[in-house]
Amino acid sequence: MSEAIVIVIMYLAAKLALDVLQIQTVRTAIIDKQSADLMGLCKDDQEKSRQYNISKLKLSIFRNIIYVIWMLYLLFGGFVIDLNIYLEEYELSKYFHNIFLILLVFLFVHISMIPLSYFSTFVIEEQYGFNTSTKKLFLVDNLISIIIVSTVVTIISSIFFYIVSFKEIWWLLMALTIFSLIIISVYVYPTYISPIFNKFVNLSDENIKNEIEELSYQTKFSIKNLYVMDKSKRTKHPNAYFTGFKNNRRIVFYDTLIDLLSPKEIKAVLAHEIGHYKHNHIVKSLVLSTIVIFIGMFFLSILINDSSYLRLLNLPFNESSQLIALIFTYQIISFFIDPVFSIFSRMNEYEADNFASKQVDKEYLISSLVKLYKSNLTFLIPNKLYAIFYFSHPTVLERIYNLRGNNNGT
């Protein structure tokens, strides 16, 4: 058991060290005059950005500590074992015993983290003028999320409980299951899940539509599913995203972004999103994730099939404990391989920017980036090690320098 506790402590120490390094960088980094002028940042803007990011990082430290404490309590504190003994008193069928054990552990962890989410929304985000949500909406969102995630957990757990009996190949079957669920979610989430939380309407602004029609013809990219999402009922943070395949693909703008950018800047952002599609970034990311899932599941199965590993985690040897051990182990390992995905994602962002710079005046893309980063209070200079782990996008300065160095734009 002691070896597993050491690993958990090392995992926590790594996460805390990254947050502390980022806090130190945010607190002490000096933004040169050229960068400040480029972003239109005065001293007050810089200080506000510093304080906002430090506040979020301090909450991240607290969240990580609380989460790891729960992890230690669930496993090494004997909570799962006690819960397992408690459920045995009800003489449930093997299936329901395992399902209830998984769901109770999930609910325990999920609900215990809600107060931190509340603090983030109604204290930090409120303090810096971003929050537009209400306490009622926050409660409804969390209730719906619990129902949806509990349903997904039940489905995945049920599949796992069945296939784990095939000791030699369950890892392959589980990897295929996860891959299938990812594909299904690409089609199901935008159409059925996301509209539960937000309202999506077709873009109606004629000036923006004219710019978009020109871009659609220029890029030979049919733009039918272009939506505006009412994100402003929860936050003032602006953003846009691209999702889906083929006929299911859609580009979504937050209404906060529509209010922030000019039609030509929105066209530039859209060109960037089209760049992701033209370079097959969703497919490439899916392929990379699939490779990692299959390889990871194979090696994890070696541990999960070993009763001594479950004893090391202080878990009883049953299907629900095997799944808990699988999730626990994958979570720790994935943290240390996340930089691979972050590097890949940042490369994709550069490609999408370069594509956009060939379709529109790059200065509109640059001005949109400046507005987005500035409105989100993003700090310009991150700690390099922190960025390797957590930054899926290059910094705004890196993106601007890349665009200014790209001679293919107009």
C-alpha cells in the first residue's frame, strides 16, 4: 500500500509544483512595452490579469489537495471497502452491488467538488465581472450533469462488468467500447446534450452572413450548421468551437464573441475553425487518442487483472473495484502523458492560423486574438513547464508572431 500512496503523493506534488511555478511567473513576469502596446494593455489591465489568474491558480491548488485527500480516503482510508461491506448487507445481485458501489463513489467525489465550483463561479468569476449565472441555474446545471454523467457511468460500468470476465481480451473490448462511445458522442453531444444546457440559434446578422458566404465560396467549405450559443446567461467569456464530422459538423460562436468582434474579425475566427476541418484535426486527434487508448488499456489490464495490485490499492477483488482501479491508474498516468496531446494541439492551432491567414487579412485574425485574450484576462507570459502540461493553445504573442512571420497571408 505504501508504494501506491507514494505515487499519489508524487502526482499531487507534480500538480502543486506546476501551479506554484505558474503563480510565481504570473506574479513576477515583466511584460515588455512592445507586447503591452500590441495588446493594448495598461498597468491596471496587467494587474487585473495577474490577480485573476493567481486567484484561479490558488483555487486549483486547493482543489487538487482536496481531490487527492478524497482519493486517499476512498482507497487507503478504507471507504470503498467499508462501502462494499455495507452493500453486502442488502444481499443485492452481483450486478447491482457493483453498479451501486461505482455510482456511490462517483457521487461522493462529484458532489464534494461542487462547493469549489460554486466558489469559482460566484466568488472569483463574480469578482472579475465574468459571471452572469444565477444560483438557480448553477443548481440546475449540476443536477442535470449528475443525471447525465451517472447514466454514462452506468452504461460504461455495465459493459465493463460483462467484458472483464474475458481476462485475455477485455482490454481490447474495452478500448473498442471507449472508441465507439467517443464516435457516438461526436454525433450525440452537439445535437442532444449541449442543447439541454444552452440555446442554439442560426446566425442571423446579415453583415456577418455576407462575410461568411464569401469565405464559404472561397474555401469551398459548405457552411450550413453555423450557430450562436447563448453563453452570456452563464459567463461573459467569449469563444468559438468546431465539432462533428461531415453532415454533422457545426461551428458554434458564443453570443459573447458576436458582441465582441466585428464581422471581418468573426470571418477571420471562422477561417481559423475551417482550417481545423481542412487539416483534419478532429480526425487526427481521434486517431492519436485511439492509439493511446488501445496501448494504455493493454498495459493497464495487466495491473487490473492482478489481485495483488487491487490489494495494493486497498480494494476488494471484484468488478467494481477493478473499474475503480482502472480509472484511478489511468488518471494518474494520463496526467504525465498530457503534454503529448498539448504539443499536438498547439501544432494544430498554428496550422489553423496559417490556413486562416491565406483566406483573410491576417490583421483581422490578429485583432480578434488580441480582443479574445484581453477580454478573458489571459496572462501573456506563462511558465514554460506549466504551458507544456496545460496549454492546448500557443500564447497570443506566439500566435501573433507566427502570423506576422507567415508571408502567405494577404
